[in-house]
Amino acid sequence: QVRVVESGGGLVQSGGSLRLSCAASGGTFSVYHIGWYRQGPGKQRELVAAITSDRNTNYADSVKGRFAISRDNAKKTVYLQMNSLKPEDTAVYSCNAGFSQPGRYWGQGTQVTVSS
């Protein structure tokens, strides 16, 4: 059984930064594609950033140049560095892992709130 756990959310002022972490256990982490998704109030869930098993990355247009996704396979962790945060980045951020995008495994999510 694969377990995915997010951490690092919180309240930050506009223009600030946060780093989210996604830790996975119970599977072969290095072969998984990992995606960060978010769902804001009244909005549909959207893919924010993803990283493949061979470290190719892609980003939503709304976060390009501000967010960076990376992975540390030794720690079985994927990071999402979020800079220059805006109020519209406020959402529940969820981590997803699997062999496709989205994959089979979801975390519970972590709240990010950006105040203006």
C-alpha cells in the first residue's frame, strides 16, 4: 500500500514563499510520476506542477516562473517551492503519485492561504 503525505502549507502574505513537501512510503518511489494539484474555493482541481520519474517537469501557465518542483528519491520526497505567491494561489494542494498523471495515489492535501 502506497501512502502519500503532504506538509508545508500555511498562511503567507502576498509575495511570500512556501515550500510544500510530498513524502511517499510503501512503494518504489523513484519510478512514480508525481504531480501537485490544487483546488481553490469554488474552482475545479487543476494540475499545478508535475515531475516524471526521469525528472522531466511541467507547470501550469499560471505558476511558471514562480513555482519549482523537484524530487529527492533517496528521501522519497517531492518538493514544490512556491515563490511570489498571490491570493489566487490560495487552495488545498494535494500530491499525487503513480505511473500516469494523475496516478493512483493521493494525499490528504495541505491548505495554502495567501493574504493580500
